[in-house]
Amino acid sequence: MMGSLSISQIFHCKKIRRSCRLESKEKAETFEKRIKDGPLGYFEILPLELKFHLLSYIPVEDLSMLTISSKNMRNLIEVYRLTNNAKRHLMSKPLTHTVMSIRDQITYVEQFKKLGLLMKRSTCLYTTKDRLRIVERFLSKYLCGNADKCTDPTHCIALVCFGKFLHTVLNGWDDMELIRTFETMSINSYMWKNLGIIVNSKPGSNPKHEYHARLFYRRVFLDQVEKVQDRIFWITRILKPWPMVHQARLLFLLYGPVSAEEIQWYDVCENCPANRHQAKLCFGDIADILRLLHTQGKEWSEDDIISVLDEITSSPDDWLAENVAHLLFQCGDQLTLKVMGSKAVNGRLAELASIITSLCLVCIKQDCPMTWVTAIVHRISSILDSSKDKQMFMSCIIDTFREVIIDLHEFSVDADEDRDIDFQYVLDAQSEFLKEMLSLSTGKPT
Ligand SMILES: [Zn+2]
């Protein structure tokens, strides 16, 4: 019996004697096995702290590449991403709601793009719900309304950076996931509720909310996209759930003129831009988005665009005719023809004449050849049914010029010099238009 027992059964505490050489050989073999069989190769034999320390020397863009090298590497980086060291590594200087130099702004936006890529790749196997939760945690930090110390939202780039981050994460998601993202973020940030209040109130009655809604949707969803089709997708998500009159209101809220952190709702009904630069500032953005929807918006019919443009130019009151002409001029001849063609079909000759005379004035102010307007007049005439209508249309234009000159003479309250300039513009517009029309009818160049 005794002979069958080993020594360890008799002396439980006795350490088995082994040579150092044997121990190190065994250790080397274990390492070799771990390196060979382990999913992280040489990384396997390092303690976790050392692995994290090594990761902290890797640039963020390379880290994001590593996350797609293997599932285990991704898991390791995911755990690392949550450590305090990683926070300093991923963003050495936390983004604050302060005004900063252009150079710093560019650095931060670039950094957020890299972070977006890391987030996108490291969470690629998560459910949409979990990914959205992470994105939302990010957003809550960068909403200017949530920040106690955001004193200058106009120049603060927190939401711009977040927009860059968001669109990098969303790149390649399908439409259903994008719609879900839009709804979740709009609703949870209370911005959708805010929009509801804005469109159901008088324009300008809550300027602060209006301005914050504009910054939110422009910076988070619209301005940081890289493809035109993406911009169209997001603006369609913002506008389509509302009736046409509210869509027009929201388009003006997002792209209309702004001054001193307030949307200039009534300016378009009272004043005209003094020069080409002001006209571009005032109507350039809104014209660009309308043109984009008209030429490339698959969910937008021609009638939709014409109706929304009609609503925009009659809200909050009817715009001054010259401002309607400025907007149409910047929308380009294709859209202008569609809008005016629809008025011609509906027999709105007086309105057409008023826009034509204003377009002549805009052409003079913009230094654009009058052939731009005469070509439109020619096309509109061809839409009108009878020669009587065509004759009436031309008479209306001439009469409108006359009325504009009389109004300018009788009601002008500007200083003499300004009034003289306005007179000059109208007279030039009238004579250039008539010269061009005569040259067309006689077939001779002027
Ligand atoms: Zn801010």
C-alpha cells in the first residue's frame, strides 16, 4: 500500500522541487503557446495595464483601423476607450463652449471626425439602439442650451463638432436607421417639440427658441454632410412631416436672413438689399436649398416646390416684389420659369408683371444682361393662350413700370441722394428692358 502513494499525498504542504531551468523552459513554452493560440498574438502575453499603455501611443485614426482587425482587438479597444487615460488620449483638450481661433476650430472638427470613425468602427456589431444611446450621450454634452457657460452660441463650435462626429458615425447606415436616428435625437433633445411651438406661433414671437432650433438643425443635420443627396435627405426629414405653410416657415427659419441672433422675418416685407453682396447674404442660402430640392429632391414634385416658394414669399406678410425677384433671380432661370409659368396658367398677369419689372431692376443691380428677363418674358408669353392675353401681359409690364416710378416720386421718404439712385435704377431697368424687347421684335441687335 505505502509503495503506491506519491510524496505529495503524504506531505501536503511540501513544494515539489523543480529546477529553475525547467521552470523557465515551461514558462517559455506557455508564452509560445499563448502567442500561437491566443487571438491577440504577442499582445496576449502582456498584462492589461501594459496593453492600455501601448494603445495610448497609437493615433486615433490607427486605433479605429485596429478595431476592424479582429473581434478581440475591438473588444480590447472598447474597454480601453472607457478608461480615463483613453479620454485624455482621444481628446487632449476637452471641447468647451467657448469662442476659439479658426485654427483651433479646424483641429477640433477634424478630431471629432476621427472620433466618429473610431465610434463607428468599434460599435459596428452593436444594435442601432445601443449605438444611438452612445451618440445621444455625446450630444447631451454639446447642446449649447444645456451648457451653463455657452455665452456665444453663434460662434461656439460644439454643435458643429458634434455634427461632424454624427455624420461620420452615420455614414453607410440605411434609410430606416437614419430616420430612427433623426426622430430619436429630435424628440429627446426637445427640438421637435420646440419646432411645433414655433410653427404654431407668430413669427418672431420667441426669437431665442427660433434661433436655437435653427442652429441645432443646421449644425447637427444639415451643414456637416458631405454629399448633396444627404443634405436633401435631412431637410426632407425636417420639412415633410409638416403641412406646406409650416414647411415654408421652417425653410425661412433655417435659411432666411439672421441679424443679432434673430431671424429677420419682417425685413423681407419692408426693406430691399442695397447691393449684390447683401442680396446674396439675404436670399443666397434659401435659394440654394430650393434649387437643390427642385433639381435633385426625389421626394419633391415640381408642384411642391412652387407651392412652398409661394408660401415663403407671402409669409409673414407679402414680400416686397423686388425681394421676390431677388429670390427668384438667385434660384436660377429654371425654377423662376416654373414659378412664373404656374402664375401664367392661373392668369395672375398683374402679379407676373410686377415680378418682371422687379426682375429688370434686380438685373440692373446685379449687373446681369437684360436678355435673362426678356427670355423669361418670351417663354411666359408662349404659355399664354390668346394673343389678347399676350398683349395684356406686355401692357401690364409697361403700366407697372409707370406705377413704380410714380410711387417712387410720391411716397419716397429717403434722403434725396438715395431717391435719385433708386430713380436711376428704375429708369435704367425700364429702358434696358424696352431696348431688349424692341431688338427682339425687330430682330436687330441693340
Ligand atoms: Zn455652445
